[in-house]
Amino acid sequence: MNCNPLIILGLGFFLFNNFLFFVSNADTGPSCPKTNPFVGFESKFTMVRHQVRGFLTIVDDCSFRVSQFDMLSGSDVHFWGSIAPDFDNFTDGFMISDYKLNETYKNASFSVKLSRNVTWDRIQVLSICDLLTESDFGHVILSNGSDLAPTLSPDLAPSPASNYSMGEEGKFGPFRVPTMFDNCKVLSNDYRIRWSLSAERDFIDIGLEAAIAIQNYMAFGWADPKANSEVMIGGDVAVAGFTEEGMPFVDDFYITKYSECTINKDGSAHGVCPDTIYEGSDPVGLVNNTKLIYGHRKDGVSFIRYRRPMVSVDTKYDLPVNYTENMTVIWALGLMRPPDSFRPYYSPQNHGGPMSVTYGHLVLNVSEQVNECLGPLDAANKEDQDLVIADANKPLVVTTGPAVHYPNPPNPSKVLYINKKEAPVLKVERGVPVRFSVQAGHDVALYITSDLIGGNATLRNKTETIYAGGPEAEGVLASPMELIWEPDRNTPDQVYYQSLYQKKMGWRVQVVDGGLSDMYNNSVLLDDQQVTFFWTLSKDSISIAARGEKKSGYIAIGFGIGMVNSYAYVGWVDDTGKGHVNSYWIDGRDASRVHPTNENLTNIRCKSENGIITFEFIRPLKPCSHNDRVECKNIIDPTTPLKVIWALGTKWSDEHLNEKNMHSETSHRPIRVLLMGGSAEAEQDLRPVLAVHGFMMFLSWGILLPGGILAARYLKHVKGDSWYQIHVSLQYSGLAILLLGLLFAVAELRGLNISSAHVKFGLAAIFLACVQPLNASMRPKKSANGEEVSSKRRLWEYFHFIAGRSAIIVGIAALFSGMKHLGDRYGDENVHGYIWALILWFVIGTMIVMYLEYHEKQRRRDRVFGRSNWVLGNLEEDDSSDLLNPARASSQKDKQHSGLMEVQLEPLNR
């Protein structure tokens, strides 16, 4: 074989360079002594960020070795030394080596040499630090065995497993870090299980790790050995996740059926239920045998460590684990439903998706050593902070509070809160003013800066651009300071809100081009301030948008006083990332009563940003000209307040809706949105008020006023003027109650809206009723005995007759239109019954009138032919005569032409 000398020379040069690199980064050999007490120290890295895992071993006085090392890449990452992992000490630390870690590490091992003049005596905490962000990715607390174990980083939750112990791995025992295990197996691309077996102590520690959203669950457990093809049935699984407050949890579940947990009428349960639901309360921990050890959310990855016994005392719902045998294990990922009044626990939803991606099973022997997890999980969405979207019409309230989930540790114990959310991502739009109400205290001055760290970069010999705020932007609750900032086209896509006097108190600001506040003329926060409603009115259409103010799987708004009998619009993003907006008519409280409609929605858009759903659409004010479809009744009248409600839930689908699609949160009451005024007010339940108003109007128009008319019509034959007294008393009583009912309604409703038919009928009837007393006071005198009735008297009687009866007819119309208005406003199912009762009342009244009218004509006929009860008296005009009866005039003329003296028998009158 012929060898080219140039090739041999090049190969030699390559090997020489690699040898030098190895020497510079490997054990330093005899030239570096091993006199320091820390030599031989071994420990595991405590994960803080970037999925750091691995082992550290101090080799000699000037070098250390890192093995089985995992880390996501950073910006400018170095090894860092400090005397403690807290914020103040960490930021006062120093770089201990020139070794750079600016890449992703997957189960890597390497040696590192300390910088010149750096000794182990100066280092109490060895950290992995990103200099650009001043972030601690992970650290090891050094100890020579003489001190108790130091506390963990403030970013880590306290954990029973985080303690110091002597071990066999080195001269000094390692810290038992809760993220480190003896074994790891890949379940899917986004899901792993880690475990450490303690067979002699009869328990196993299990770590569930998945790159999922915070509202998702992780499930893992053992299948029933007796199960056949349905491996999930009879399974004993642990379901783990995070609460809405970001706290980890794990519960012991037992599977009897492929369905959500359901409690029967007899108290028994079936489905995927916690063990405690099957057995009731669990006062001594005999049923829920999973013990939470530790949990965190970092970089978009959920991690839960828990412990379970190998053989549980609960033989009914827990399966024994034989660590020497191959056993079938089952697992799943999916959305979970938060607790509610019916299910006071976090309930896993159907995992959906393909097998081996969101669920699966495999054979596992926990005593065998397994390490399939090469490298850290890298989530697509690493942002877990809440998102606050600035609105030009609402100030952002800036306060301070304790640091619980600050995204860039280490950090001060006190950080900035915006709208009661800890260090959220703030989203603003160019060209839209952002108003801050600064109430964080006099020691916190808010400013918008280009520097990620804040705290006045010039003090760190760095430059920064300040876009708003400064020393004057400080205030307290009693005297807040208003800061207005308007991003423009020159503002970068990302800036930061921070405190001028303290580093790392705030977080990121996303600056985007235009948005909902720019595109819509009006916006209001709906009930409970969980959903913002936007709109712009046009001549024949309305543009609508809705945005949730918290993470959810879908958002729904409805027009009505409640979800039942409302027109709803639901926006969601499917598994492929496509947004949808559908319209529905809801006439019940279960999924089968949610009916899709075919409204003419245009310009539909729906998107999800960090779990925040926003949807938009345009619809006509009058959906269609036909009345045979239910959506045609969904008419928006800009002059009438629009009652808007909302709901949030975990998952929606445009087909086969079921109970899983029902909302987890909803508004408690509707908000009355004044479309033309651009404002809103809470809807009050005025049904008690309207009931009193309706009763008073029924008493007036249905009893008193008709009774007064009947008295004047059919009681004139009674002796004396009793008919007149009854007539006047009933009319004035009815009128008084009528006016009181009107004033009561106007006072409670804060005015009148004359656009409705009910109000128009009511005002017309009240006007006619008020005319009657005025008309009665102007009644002309009656004619003398034997004289012809004057034209004024006859005209007055015609007017009095027509006005009175017209008032009754219009008043009855007002009663019926009022019932319809009540039904339209509140969707009251009893309204139809009230209407039929009212119809029956007036039918009975009509029949009574017909009966009285018949007897009145019979009485007059008897009077003409002398078969009535008469009294002696003079013929004289009185109000008992019917001036509008044509027979009356001819009778008078006949009597005048007769020159005979006659005895006229008349009923007694007043």
C-alpha cells in the first residue's frame, strides 16, 4: 500500500492538536497536586434550567470531571463559582474556567481545568451560568462532610429527597438530587420514565418527564396481569400534573372502563377514577399510595417524582409490583379537567392521538438497568409564563409580590406583578399607547429597556436603550403613578420591563404590529375579567372578537342571559394548528342540546398564543330574511343592550360533542354591552322587579279599570248613586296603581327605552287612562227635564266612551306584550303559561260582559213595556240614560209631542 507523505503529515498534525486539547482539558497529571479536602468529592447537578443533569467529580486541586451530562444550549455559558446559590451571592460570583458550554449536550463526559488563581477553597457552589442572562442552569453545592447540606436554589421547591447522605460513589456522599435516577426509558418522543429501585425497602421512586403543556397530565402504571387485549382495564396508574396555581400533584387511579370517572346514583363509581373515589375518604393514606416527592415545570417540560410501595396494603385497587419479573406497564398523555363541584379532583381526559405517541404499553423489568434517554427533552414551546395583552382602554397595574415561578433564576425574593400575574410576558402593539399604573412602591422605579437584566445597565458598564419610564415612574396604591408608553415602528420586537434599582424583577415585552385594540373601536371585559369582548359596528354588520385572559383549550361567547337558550360562538385550535370558529344554538345543559347553526360568518380567524385563545369574525346584524331557521332569530339591534356571556374549556370539536367538551369555567352573570355607547354594565336579575310591575299593571288593567267601566254600564239601575261612587273609586284606584307601577319600573330600570312594543303600548294606554279624569272634570251639565241633549254633552259622551274603551284595549295589549318581553329578556319557561292564564282571564271577562249586556237589554225592554220595578217620580234627565242609544232620542221626542199628563216611573237615581 502506498502512503502519501502529505497525508501522513496532516494526520500527524491532527493527532498532535487533539493531544494538546486533551491535555489542556483533562487531568493535569503530576503537576497538579491532590491536597485539597474536596478532592474525590462527587455529586449530581441540581437542575434549575435548560434540563441540566449530570455528575461532577473533583479530580485534583485544579480540575474536575463532568459525566453523563445533559443540557440544552445557551448563549454564553460558563462554569461559575460563588459562596451560595441565592441571587445576591450568585451575581457576585466569578467565572472559574475558560471552558465554554455553548451547545446541547447529550450524555457527555469531559474534564475541565480551573482558571489560574482559582482554588476550591473559594468555591462553595459550582454553577453553570449563562453570562448574557445571568441565569443559573444548574449547580452543585460543595461539601467536605463537616457541614449540613445547604439549602437548594430558591427556584427549586422543597423536596424530601433533597438531602445529604453518605454514599458509596466517592469519598463524600452526593446530594440526592430529585431529578436524577438510576434508570431511564423512552416511552415516546416527548415522554420518558425514570426510576430508582429500593427493593430492600420495598419501594420504587418513579420520575415522569414529558414535553407537554402545563394543562396536560402524565399517567403511568402497571396493567392487570389477568388482562387480555384490553390492557388498560384493571390498570393501577398514577396520574400526575400541575394545578392551575402551578403546584405539582400525583394521584392513585384505578381503571374500570374507558371513560371519565362517573359516580352512579347508588354511590358506586366507574371509569378512570381516583382510588379515593371508589373507597370514599382516605384518612390514613391506605388507598392513595402514591407519595409526591418533587415536581417542577422547566423549559416547557413537566417533571414529577413520586414514590409507591412495591406491595401495597390496598389489595383491591393497587397491583403488586414484582421487581424480578417482566410486567406490562401502561402509559398515557392528555388534557385534564380541573376540579369542579361535581368532580373535586383533576380528571384525565381521553388521551386521543395515535398509539406510541399519546398512549401505549410495554413489558418492563424494573430490576434491569436501562438508560435509553440520551440527551435532554427539548420542548417546542418553552414559555410557561402568563401572557398579559395590553389594552389601550385599560391600565396595566404594576405591583410587587413574592417570586414563586420567576422564569430566570436566580432572582430577588420580590419581583414585578402585572395585573396580579407574576412576571408575565407582556404583549403590546405598535401605535397603541400602553398605560401603566405603577403601584410597586417607592423603591421600585419601572422602566422599559433593551437590557434583559435591568437594574440600570450603566452600573454594570453596559449600554442600554430606555424606551419609557425612569426614576419618576414609582408610586404606591394610595398614590399610583401613571406611565404611558407608545411603541412605534422603531421599537424592537422584544424589549423588557424592569426595575431601575434592582436587577431581574421583570420579564419580556413582545412588540407586534397592530392587533385587536387597533382593529376594533370598542372593547369591554366581561364578567370575572376572564374574557375581553371587542366589536366595531357597521351599517349592516358587526365585527366581533373575543380573547381569553387565561390559558384554555377553547373560548366561547354567547348572546343571552345564560348558556341555555343562547346563541354561542366557539373558537378553538385543532391538533394540526388550524383555527376554527363555529356558531351554535344551545337549548339545554348537556352536549346533545348544543346545535350547530349556519350563520353567515366571514373573515374568520382563530389562534392560540401560549394557550391564550383569540377569535374574530364578521356577521350581519340580521342573519337572514327567512324565519324557518333558528339562527334567523339571532338579530342584533345596536340600540338595545346586548347580553354577553362566556365560557372556557379544555377541548372542543366540530363533531360528536360530548360531556368532555363542556366548559370548566363560565361567567356568573351576563354583561349588558351597549354597542353604540361603547361601554358595558353588569346585568341585574330584574325578574322580581318586573313581577311586581306586572302584577300592579294586571291589577289595574285586568281588574280595577274594567270593573269601573262595568259599574257605569250595568249598575245604573241600582237605587241612588252607588254606581257612580263605585265607578269613580275603581277608576281612580286603578289609575293610582297604574302610575305607581310605571314609576316602580322606571326607577328600577333607570329610564325607559321606547323602542320596544311593550313600552309603546304601555305609554299609550297610560296616556288614555290619564285623559279620562281630565275629561270627566270637563263634563257639560245635563239637560233640563224634557229638553233635548246638547251637542256638547253628546260629544263629551262619545269621547268619554271611546277613550275609556280604547284605554282598556291598549292596556290589555300592553299586558300581553309585557309577557312576551319578559320571555325574550329572560327566556323564562313559565311565560307561556302566564300568557295562557291571561287569555283565560280575559275570555272569562268577555263572557261575563256578554251575560251582563244581555240582561241589560232585557231590563230596558222590560222598562219600555212596564214590567220593571218602578218608582213614582218626575221624568228627568240623569246619567242612567244611555245617551249613545239611538232609541233614546226618539223616545224623548214622542214624550214632548204628547200633551197628556202622564206618570213616569223611573228608577231611583242619585
